[in-house]
Amino acid sequence: MTSPTMSEQSPYRDVAPYRPLLIENELEFRAELPFDARSSSLYYIGEQLMPNWATTSHYHDHFELCYLEEGHGQYQIDKTLYQIRAGDLWLTKPGETHYGLAGKDAPFRLYYMGFKLEWMKALQPDFYQLGAGRVVPDEDGTVKWIFERLLREVRLRPRLSFHMAEGLFLQLLVTVSRLFHDSAKQPDAHPNPLGSAVIAVMNRLHGEIRYDHDIEAIARSIPISRSHLAREFKSAIGMPVGEYMRSLCLDKAKFELRATDKPVTQIAEELHFSSIHTFSIFFKRFTGSTPSEYRKQAAGETRK
């Protein structure tokens, strides 16, 4: 039997027929290297639904694009803090330190993806030259539309998914570039940067989320007086530094209780509470439930 000629063969095939590394549960979907890294610049793509989402301070060697479909919160990129709300998109460049925090007691849905531009030379100047105005609204819903369809291609892997995903990926990058370019022309496009003292405190609190941070010691290390730091922090962030630290701890605790099987004792230790009793009192004070009760309630909601 002779092999089919070139004209008889299908002109298309997926470059990456293998399945990517996936994280998939009721709170998150994430695909690492959804397609062959030799053929695609898309490093990862995901969807985050954790209501008390928070990240530690970090940076990486690629671009990261985020789109907030539902909720509100804060996001810091290097020295600038941004208030984000549903319909906003934002971008970090390689090497930029950044972290985020969801607003309290509200539904939350975040789309995100990491990518490089080595094979897209025409787009590199637009993305590398972005200034301080990093948050722009998706006023007509185009970014949301593309993100959702790109996620669908990666999730379901229909026929020719690589080709469709690459087309959507390029469309998304061009759309985002245009949005940032148009936004830069607005007179109020550039937010005010944070002061160095506030940045130092935020980096410390997000770098290691723990209950026993010594704010007095942090102030001395900057150096700045505790009272001066308190005034600057509340003016820039909108809440006292102690309340912000407690909020990070509470959000981290909720995440661990909902998304992991770690014992309550281990969670208390990782957050540097002096005892599980102290942790339980703290948690119940701000949620109305003990850690064990909260975990049971979260598990019941998941089963519905």
C-alpha cells in the first residue's frame, strides 16, 4: 500500500497533541505550557476564582497579562499601587516586582496568562515601552471575549486548537497594545507612585504573609518613625498597616482552609500564630466561624 501524497494529506494538524500540565479545581484552572514551547510563546493561562485571592511579592522573566472579570482589589507593580475593578486589565513586564490582593467579601474572577515576545518582534516595542499607566478598562468587552475563547481552546482542546489559540493569542496582544496606546494619551493616565516607606512595608508584608510581623521593627529598618509610617501607609493604601497585615493573614488562612487539606495546626504554624488557640480566636473574630467550621462550610458549598 502506497503512502498518501502531499495533496492527499490534511494540511493542518496540532503542533502539540500532548496534554499540558493542568491545575483544575473549583477555585482555579491553570495550564502550564498549553502548547509546544518551540511553537508557541504562551507560557501559561488560567482562571482564578478565589474570593480572598492574594499573592506574595514576586517577579519573573516574562510578561504577564491579567483581566478582572468580576470583583475588585489592589495590585502593585514596582513602586505604583493600582486600584482594580471588574473590566480592568493590567500588564507586568519581565523583572518587575508585583503582587495583588482581592477586595473583601466579594465574588472574584481573574483571567491571566504569561507570555514572551521573542518571536513577535513587531510587538516588542509597544510592550517594553509601557510606562506607569498599567491598568486600562476593557470598555467594549473585547479582551474578555478573547480571553474566554482562548481559555476554552486550551481547556477543551478541540480539533486544530493550537491554530485557533495562536490566532486568538495574537488578536489579544494587538487589542491590548491598542488599549494601552490609547490610554496613554489621556491626561490622567499616570497614577501617583507610592512613597519608598510604603513600598518597603508592602514588600515585607507580601513577601512573607504572617501574623507576627513587628511593624515597629519594620519602621526602624526603613528607617522611619512608627507614627510617620502609619500616616503615610493609611493615606496611600486607605487602611491602617495593622489592619492590612491582618487582612492578608485572614485571606491566606481562608485560601488554605478552602483549597488544601492541611491540618489547622499546620496553617496556624505557617502564619506564625503562637498557638492554634490564638489562631482560632483570631479567625472566629473576623469571620464568625472557627477554622474547622469554615472548612466544613466551604466543602458543603463546593458539593452543591
